[in-house]
Amino acid sequence: MKLHNKEVIIDLLTHKEHLRDNDQALIANIWWRELVTQGKDKSTAFDFLKVFSEGKLSNPESIRRSRQKIQEESPALRGDSYYARHKEEKRFRQEELNS
């Protein structure tokens, strides 16, 4: 269950001021709530999220940006969603031209 929404983030930033300057700790808190909601082992989840929030793991946003750049430069590494998105964009542009 994904809890990533504005209300959750506002609640965390309001009640845990240290999260205001630490995106990884904020993400870890959101993921903690999600993992607990899913009934995952709290000890294992806590250990993982502690390491993550301390910045000892790769930043997910950096991974995403790197993946995006690599796929931009190497078309063979692009996924199916890239082609579907561009096909839809082309269709949309064609419809706009015909309107």
C-alpha cells in the first residue's frame, strides 16, 4: 500500500522537523509506514531503513537520473514504456494537427 501523498508528508514534516532537510530520512519514514501496513517484519524493515536514511545506500533519485541518462544515450537499453510513451505522444500530436 502506497502512502505517498501530501497529507502524509505534511504530517511527517510537521512532527519530525529533522526530516525537513533529509529526503532520504523522509523517504525512509514513508517506506516504514508502508512496510508496517503490509505486515513486514519490523526488525528487518528498520535495519534497512536505518541504513538508507543514514545515506549509506545509493540515493534512489540519483539511480533514476542515471538510468534516464543512460537510456537517452543507449536506445538498446530503453524499456517498453519509453516506446509506448513516445507512440502515444506522436498520436496526440497528430490528433492536435488534425483538429
